[in-house]
Amino acid sequence: MNENPYSAAVLAWYEANARDLPWRRADTTPWGVLVSEVMLQQTPVARVLPAWEAWMRRWPTPADLAAEPAGEAVRMWNRLGYPRRALNLHACARAIVERHGGRVPDSHADLLALPGVGAYTSAAVAGFAFGQRHAILDTNVRRVLARVETGVEYPPKTPTRSEARLAESLLPPEPAVAARWGVAVMELGALVCTARSPKCAECPVIDGCAWVLAGRPAHDGPPRRGQTYAGTDRQVRGRLLAVLRDATGPVPKSALDAVWDEPVQRERALDALVADGLVDPLEDGDYALPA
């Protein structure tokens, strides 16, 4: 019997309430899991669903994506946001083909060594795709553990060693159950133990939640809101990329100049896209998605 006092209740809740998401299905490949985890970074499930399905139809294996130019990954990313992730996935696909014979590696260390893959994504793919025992700490999991175990409303801004130790201590001993626990806690944070309006009455572990037992004290103010999008460099970058994605070939600078009136901000955004490898400047002064 494991020492996690919540696992039975949380796992039973998950069985009854989990969303039917395609990347969670038994026939989903490790590549499909990796794609979903990259897409879900800072992006809601509702936006990821159609993008993931379209991506997997076009590139069902890493080799399929690796065979195409990086610019096609950026084009396919469309308006999902944070398009560097598209380049990371393309680089991952090529690394998987070159280093692992086209198969997503099942070793946590090998996953962590892939381009753009960090601690969370490597643990998530190892757990969700291969049923391994790793602590999976995304924003939702961190919030659940902060409330249930430490009695605070929100976790620290960045993950701490103490959070990692806590997550490790709560892992069920059986690898397959530990992997299931990871996704179950994540789902609990997404659907019940939400940032702004937690549905405590629906929580399967409310009786043991330190935050509820303490009277739900406020801690460090409300959850941080994202940056306003309108008028930011992010908006300008998005408009510039949209022109390039919609084009069938190189784009003249005049077409990019037309998307934003303020020249200093426009040039800064374009320079940032070039620096990030999302746009290639050509010798004749035109611009294109990366080759």
C-alpha cells in the first residue's frame, strides 16, 4: 500500500470525470503524446485539439515531419501562439530520426536531451507515453499540491525543489499507477481545483485539503494575468508571420511593412522573428519562412 493518502480518491474521480482527449487514448503513439505536450504549453485544450489533429494527420511520425522544411512546421502551427514551439518540434523530429531511428525514445534522459524538451515535458512523455514513474509538475499539478498539502492558494512563481520532493513523495510505487496519478492530478487542477474559481464542493479530497481546512486563506493575491495582447510586439510578430504563412513563396518587405504602421515596433518585431529562426531574410530583400 502506498503512502499517498489521496491517490485512491483522485484516481477514482479521474476514471469518472476525465475528458476524452485524443492524445490520452490507448492507440496514441509516443510521438502524438510529445506533440500534444509541446502544443499544450501555455495554450488551452480547446485551441490545441484541432491543431493537434491536423498536425497528426499531416505528420503521423517524426520522420514525416523531419522530411519537410522547418518553415512548414511554422506554417502548420498557424495561430496557436508561441511559434518557437513549432521549430522545437521540427528539431525534435530530426533529432529523433538521427539519434533514435525515428522512434521517440523511452529513456527519460534521452527525452530530456531532445531540442526544446525540458524537465516537465520529458517527465510527461515518459509517464504518459511509456507508463514510467516520474513526478510531473505542470501548473495544474503544482496548484493542487500547494492547496492540498501545504495549505496555500497558489504555488511559487517558479517550481522549487521542495515542490519536486513533495511530488516525488506522493508518487504511487507502481509505475503505471504513478503515470495515471500524474494525469489525474493534472485533470483535477484543470477541472476542479482551478486558479480563479475552484469547485471545492466537487473535489474528491476536500476532507484532507489543508487549504480548505485552514479556511481557504488568500495567498500572494489573485493568480497572475497574462500580458495584454493588443498593441504588443507579440501581436506585431503574429501579423508578420501570418503574411508569410499565407504566402506560397518569398514575401517582399513592402508586404510586411503594410501590416503595422509604427515602423520602429514593426522592425523590432521582424528582427526578433529573424533572431528566433522563424523568418529567413533573403539576399534580394524578400523574406520567407525557414528552409
